Amino acid sequence: MSTGGIRKERLSDETSAPPDLTSSFPQVGTLAYPTSFGHGSQRAGTIYWVRCLYRKDFLRPAHSIMRTRVISAMLLSLLITGGCVRRDGRNADCKWPPENLIRSADSRHLSADAEFAEDLAIRYADSHYGLRSTNYVSGDAYATARDGCMEKLFKQIANEHGVSVALLSGSLGRNRAVIDLAVNLPTLLLYCFAVTGIARFLWHKYPYEEHGWIPAAPMAVFLSFVIAAAIMMFGDVWSGAVESLRIGNGHMSYRLQRLWWLRHRPELFTGAVIVFWLAVVATAVRSQSNTPAAANHAPH
């Protein structure tokens, strides 16, 4: 063969399409994976993991979007609640810091002042009569010092705003709709995300077309109470931690009992169980509606 023919043959080999590295993969379901790590194994492994990432069963766009929303909601709740409290003027000496009022105080402002005064009273009692203080005597002495400081601050605030002490005291713990929504929305979204995934796993484990309702129904009832109890405990911890971060005081004391999540435990638990059952039924119905369509499009 002439030199020109050899060069043309080499050129045609170099410009030809690269070999299909996935053709040598053993098939497991619809996914192939490399079994050897010889020449070209790095590229073969890259192709394998790319196929994994874009595989329908491996990457679920709906779950990814939901997970992103849950994380975003949690971060947003921390930002919102962190900005919904007064931070300047904190002290442990039972002193009310001066305010610069441009307009008369409304109900929201009174609630914020009452909440801040309550926190100052707890700080004062913790510092001077708490367990870690040198003046600790008893729990009754602590409560007396806290309530006395709070009464003193309430009278001062009421005089500044020209309202009664009863009105100011009654505004404590109110006007928290935005705060409660920001604190508890991430927990609700997290529960919906978890319930959706568990319902899909349940029907994947016990397909309705093969087993009917019998195996999955008792498991769904059991899991509904377990998951509801778990989300209740998570909500208790989450709401308490976020509220503590919001007010900037690790000692929540009796204020925990005013949190929206803790005040609605029975309703939330019942709603969580019902939502779980609805998610299981909806997933089964959707699976059944998709089965005939998949069967009609299947090759005969």
C-alpha cells in the first residue's frame, strides 16, 4: 500500500465517530454501568453518572423543587422573624429605654413594647435572682422579682403612650400573624414534602395493581400516626428555637406556652394524620390513572 493510502486510512480512523462506551455496559433495568476500569474508564464513569442524574427514577424534578422551597422557606422564616423584634436597649437592670415616637402607638406597637418589656423582666430576674446568680433564693423569689419588674415597666410604657396598663397587658402575645406564619410555614412545607415521598414509596413497595389496598392500608394507618408524632416533635423544637433566636434570649420560660404550634397541638396532630391519608389515596389514584395510559402506549 502506498504512503498516501496509509495516511488517508489513519485520517479516516481519527475523524470517525468515537466508540459507544455505554454499549459494553451490562444492563440493570434501564441503566447501564461500567464493570471495568481500563482504558477510557474515566469517560465511561462520567457518562454513567450523567445517565444516573437524568434518569427519571433517580432525579424527580417535583421533589427537587419542593425541597428547594422548603429550604428557602426555612431561611426566609429566620430572616423575617429575626427582623421582627426590638434589639436596641436590651439590659438586665429593669430599665425601659427611651423611644422616639413619630406617631401614636397602635395595637401592633403596644404588643411589641409589651413583649420587649416582658423579655427585659426575664433578663432582670435571670441576672439577679436566677439559678446561676449569686442572689438565688427560690423559684418564688425569682417569679416575684420578674413580675415586679414587668409591672414597673408596663406602668412606664402605659404612661408614655397614654393607655391603660390593662390594655397594654392584654396586647401581650397578640398581633403575631406574620411572625407565626413565618415560623410555622417551613414545618408545614417539610411535612407535605415528607408525606408525598413516603406515599410514593409505600405504593412502590406495595403496588396497587398487584396487592390491592390490603397491604398498604394498614401500613399507611401506622405510618400516619408515626409521622404525625414526629412532625409534632419537630415543630415544637423548631418553633421554640426560632422564637428564641428572634427575641435573642435562650431562656424562653413560660413564653413557650404562647407559641402558636404548642397551642394547637391536637388540631395539628389530627390534621397531619388526615393529610397523610389523603396523600396516600391521591397517590394511589394518580398511579392507577397513569397505569392504563402507560399500557396503551406500550409496544404490542
